[in-house]
Amino acid sequence: MNLTINGISHEVAGSELAPLLDVLREELGIMGAKAGCHQGGCGSCTVLVDGEPRRSCLLPAGYADGTQITTVEGLGAPENLMPIQQAFVHYYAAQCGFCTSGMLLAAQAYLDRGGTDDPEAIQHALAGHVCRCTGYSKIIDAVAAAARGDSFDLTTTAVGKHTTMANGGAE
Amino acid sequence: MKVVGARIPRYDGVAHVTGRTTYVDDVSVPGTLWAKALRSPHHHARITKLDTSKAESMPGVHAVITWKDVPLLEYGHLAALGIPADEPLLAKDEVRYLGQPIALVAAQSEELAAAAVDAIEVGFEERPALFDIRQAFDSESPKIHQWGNWYPHFEGEMDVRQIRKGDIERAFEDADTIVQGVYRPAAIEHAPIETQVCQVVPEPNGRLTIYSCTQALYFSLGVVAAHLQVPLNKLKIVGGTTGGGFGGKVDTATETMSCLLAMKANRPVKWRWTREEEFLCSSTRAPWHMELATAVTKDGWILGLKMLTLHDSGAYARFSPYGLTKHSFHHTGAYSIPNLHFDGYVVFTNRTPTTAMRGFGVTSVSFAVETHMNRIANELGLDPIEIRLKNANRIGDTSPNGIAYTDPSTVETIQAIAEAIGHELPADYRTMTNEPRTGELLPEHLVSQVGSTEGH
Amino acid sequence: MAVASVASDAATEVLMPGSEDEAIATFGVGAEVVVVGGGTIVVPDMTYRRLRPAKALMLGSAGLSGIGTDGSRVTIGATTPVQALVDLKAPLGPCASNVADLEIRSQGTVGGNLCAGDGTEAPRGDLQGAFLALGATARSAANGDVTEEPLEDFLGKRHERLLLSVSFDEPAAGAFVGLDRPHTHDYTALAVSGARAQDGTLRLAATGAGSWGARLPSAEAAAGDPAVAGEAALNDVTPHDDALASAWYRTKVLPVLVRRVLTALEEST
């Protein structure tokens, strides 16, 4: 099978039914996608397949054959962060960081689909992603800020009230 | 000061958003073997047979360990907290909770390790199990722990954590009403997105490098050294970013067993729990049963509190006595209650052993106390915020365990809450402070309370 | 470390047919063959070693995906992703939107969802009720023989036949009401679908009130009075206990969902 990951083509052996996640982590040493549950329930394994978010722990490698796969490593590098990455840093949207790579990819796909700063739409897009640390509000704020095209001062963090269930996104 | 008070981003924020943060499972060492555990399918049973020979001889299997391989057969190492050992690291004669580890295998692949676990021959004789802490005290209930069904090793070999303060009988006589409530928060699973995981590498110089997801690096180092009966300098523990812990990654649940496999196989070993193991077998926040009876006056003074707490420790003690002790020290919450009668028990059941989780021991009692305050306000027909302000801790009031408060922020906090939710307070409540009580805020029943206590 | 542990075991033989005919031939009588639509059900079961198939039939390239219309007749290929249905009219659109989350819907297929295991073990089959309410037929194959039959009949044999497509006539009106969980990516705990066909026939069906989707004939017969119909629905199904909801809870809520669906159908006529 041929898997193109972050623009680099890899020939992989093994079963077409092997989860893409295991091929990425164990055969190819690409560690950004995480094994949170191996059941598709947490979102931490999410990668983009031809630009669309998929659970790599559920996706048979055979179905990824010939596609363009993007992992978190395919977003910006530290010296060249994409807006969504900058937003997560500036809004303190990652604590332990284990859910972050999945969140970022799902969020980037949302933005690529023309996603707006509407908190409900963001929640719907990220509905499959579980975070145990942040309580989600700063993640939603970060995605909203990126959707608005805000620029981010990475030497400091955002100030102000954040999205809550009660205020539905009001500042 | 450049940092205190400044809004600075996380030092690892950029690493997180570029996928460069290294978690234990991201550590990739050539030659690493997969570990898998044989776990008890029963809640309570005697082990009648344990034969690992078939598993050991399977191709691709490098090591199998049982209790026999553990130099100090104890889970955790809590003698420093005064808690004697009650739990074997790997089950010996019996199992007391579903999921309890009995043996571990290290093999060439996850698939082979799982097949080897299936090949271990194990026999059980089931025993009756106890799940309801309220039944633990019945003589007809099964006895499920070598110490009896509740922990008997508090100071002075007491089997109950007690606080006594003032004169509870007098408080109940003087009260206009007794308000009662029973509060039973359920267990909570930490559910960190990263499951329990450990990687151990035997080094050429005879040391072991342990990549651990622990929240308590030096504690875990000490625990493992004690289990392995080796000096601390034989182990190098590498912590780093924990993928969520919340109290559930203090138990040191994987490190020792991974070390034993690595030593026996003389190969690096990784043990990564599945999400199912994490849900079924990892320790949880404990369920609690709390009964409160408060003696109150009709104008909202709390004269006394009589409380019984049962803490569900699960099958073994672990940190529970410590958690219950903290719980007892905080059992009046943010309020000054002069007469106290608290009894707390650490009760064993055949459930997964419980452990710390954010606010260990105290969140349960906060929940009970605050819900109960609303109940009191309701029964007396009083405003729930005013009744809190009246009884709130002030300078000089004492905690259940006799510590005089030097600067409690209760009054200010409640006033801020009232303002934030648009709750109008009468002028005298709006101007309350945490200054030592005088005048109307120091009624007779509190006079002797300030600066006095009794308990253990 | 060994790759893709699946490969190192008495490995599953993977077959990837390139057309419907090839798929039918490869499926044969379906003995010892596990059918893989998107993989959202089979892959985790294999990861957790609950499923160790000798042969797996991966349908992704068999050309079975797509939604086609012929007048008012709609045909949905078995490997159409669930996500492709979310913009369709009720009951199917809202039912599909209610399934899991975007990633799962995009990978999971209509066929995989319909053919999922019994609900008491693995509560999936979210779409069964919606298709039953639409009076759908299922086209399937076994032993080289292709049949089209009412979905109700197919569901009883869904593990023995290879589903190829599902068809239905556009209804005059449709409605869907499901238990709305506070967070998505749950399976359907309980949902009711309803549709009034062009010829006036009313169909109601429940998902999650028993081991698979079921029609509610007693409720249909009493449809004139939604409250009565709601209670009557309890004659048609035996709600069960599972991790999502208790039988007691389902018994309380089912009549409510039936009433709401009937009310919605009335309002749209």
C-alpha cells in the first residue's frame, strides 16, 4: 500500500485491515496521532484524509491507500505556526495536550470548510473530540478566533471571559 | 517580578500544537516487548490454580511474571502515611476485584502477548462479594478483607476517624429544628485521554530507565525501588508530560510490573492499558455515603453537626485512610459549627480500589455540606446566601481539627457570588467582613467555641 | 515492534472486490466472511480481539456508494457514508445527523449501520427505524442470488446476506424524534421515525426499543390520537436495559417520542 503522509510517500506492508493509527505510530514512527481509546470514541487519533477528518484508529490502512493524509506534524512547524496553532497557544487551549493534535486537525478541517466563529457550529464540528483537562471553552474560543482571522501575540495569553454553556459564546 | 502575575503561555504550548510533546507511548525503543495482563474475571474468588508454563513456552513470549517474581509483594508503599500494606502487587491466593492483575506477559507483539495471556491456566473458586458499603457492618455480610470489612488502623488502632468538639447533645437539645440529609456521590472515573502506560529499558550499566506517566515522579521512584528491593540509584525515572492524571496516576500502577518484566526478559518492555482496562480496572474516585444531622435555630444559626461518613475504599486501602482524614478535617465546609460529632469509616467492598482525584476526600464533603445548607435554608424559610454569610468562617473561628482561621475568605467570596448572580443582600450582609466575631455575630452558643476543640 | 498485529496472526485474508458483481461472488454464501463497510464496527472489534475473521470483505472499492433518484424512488448504495444522508428530508436526514460525530458518520456506511449486531450487545443500527418508517426495501445477495425484499424481512437475515442497496419512495411527510444526549457520538438510545407515504400509508418505527429497529403497528393503528398511539407503541416492543438507558426509562420515553413524531407529521400535512 502507498500512504502519502504530510506530502511524503511511504510504501507499507501489512494487512489492509490494520488500523491506520497503528501503521502511523508503530511502522512509520509518526507519533502525533494518539491512541486514546482505539475505539473511535475520543478523537485523539484524528487525522485528515484528503482534507477530511477521520478516526485513524478505525480506518483500515487499505482505505487510506492512495490518499493524502495529514497529521498534526503536517500543520505548521514551531517557527511557522498556522493560525489555528497560534490560537491554541494564545488561548491556552491545551493543558496536557493529549487531545490537541486531534482537535487541531478537526478544527483546521472546519476552517477549511468555511467554518465561522459561531460557538455552536464549532462544538458540532468538534463533537467527536473529548478533552478531560480544559472544559472545552478555551478550545472553542481559539477556533473562533482563528475563524475570525485574528492575529495572535504569542508572548502572552488572551484575557477576558470565555465561552460558556450559559452565555453561548458571548464575551 | 516578571512571571508572577503575568499572562505567559505554556512553556510546552508550541510542542503541544506541533505534535512534538513526547508522551510515554511516543517513546520508541528498538526491541521493545509488549506487556499484557491476566486479570481477574471475578469480583471475589480464591485462586485454585495458576499455571503459566504454556504461556512461557509460546514462541515470541519472553517473560511471564506472577506474585512469585515480586521481591516486595505490596501495592504502593504507604507506610510513610501510617497505612500498613494490605494489597499484593500481583494476586497471590485470591482476587478481590474484577480486573485485579494476576500475571503479566511480555511478548514480541501485542497480539502474541494477548494470546499468551489466554494460554495461562487459572482456576477460581468464587466467593460471595460485597458491593454496598452500608451492608459492610452486617454480621451476615461476607468478610472480604483480612482486617475485617473496614479499616482498623487509624492512630491508636482505632477503626473510626473521629472528631469530637464541644457538646453535641446540648446543641441538639437547644436547637429549634434538626435538619437531616443523606448524600451519596457515586464513583467517578478519571478517564484521562492518555491511558496508564509505562516503558522500561534495561541499561547496559545495570540500571533501569523507567518512562512513567506518573504525576508523582519521586514518589513513584521510591515505590518502585521498595518493590524491587533495590537502591534508588539503580533506577532512573523519566517523567514528562502526563496525558491527564487528575489524581489517577499517582498509584504507580504499572511501573514495578513493567520493570520486573524488563528484568526477566532483559529487553525493553512497554505496557499500555487499553481504554477498557482504564475504565474497568484503574482506580476511581470513591463513592461516599454521608449522613448529616444539623442542629439549627430558627434564625439560621448552626449549633451543631452530627455526621457519619462511609467511604468506599474498594477492595484495598490504598490512600483511603488519608482521604478520609482530610475529609474529616473539612467536614464543616466554610462554616463555623461549634459542636461536632463526626465518625468516618473506610469501608472495603469488592469494587475497584479507589484513589485520589482532584480534591481527594474534600469534594465529597463540600457537596454534602453545600447541598445541606440549601436544605437548611429551605426548611427554615431563610435566604440560602444570608444563612451562609451568617455562619461563614471568620478570623479566630476554628476548624473541626482545631486550627484557628487567620484570614478566611469565605465572607468575601459569598458576597462576590451574590453580586455576580444579581442576588440582592440586605445592607448588614453586604457590609459583613471576616473580622473576628463581635456583637450579633457572636451569639452565646459560639462564645466558647472560638479557639477550642477536641478530636483526634 | 511488530506492525499491525493483525498481520502477524493467522492472518485474516482480505478481499477487496472492485465491482458489485465481484463483491457478490466473493461473498458467496457468507460463511466465515466478515463484511467491512467503512470499518467503524469491524476494526475496533478486531483491535480488541473480539472478532478474528478468517476472511474479510472490504467493500470500499466495490462501487456500492451513492444516492440515486428515479422519479420519486430513491436508492442508496450500501457503502454510502452516513454523512451523505444528513441533508435529506426527515426522517432520514435528522436520523443520520444524530449518529455519532462527523468523523464516524463520514467513515461509517449505511449498510454497516443497518447490518450491525443485535442492539442489546452493540446498540447501533441507528438508521434502521428511519428506513423502516419509509417502507424501504433492501436489495441483497447470497450465493449469487440477488433479491429485493422489505427491509423488515431483510433485517432478520442481515448477517447472512450481502446488502447492496436500500430503496424507498419519497414520502409526503416525515418526522424524526430521538433522545437528545448532552454530548454527541453516542449510539441511539431511543428514537422514533415516522413517514406518511404518497398513498397515505402511515409508518412508525423505533430504534433502540429492543434488539433492532421495529415497526410500531399498534401505534400506527391508533395514530388518530397521538397520546393513545404513544401508549399503544408499548405493545409492539420490549425495551431493554443497556449502558445507555434502562428498560424502565425507555418505557417512559417511547410514548413521548411517538406522540411528538405524530404531532410533527400532522403539522406538516
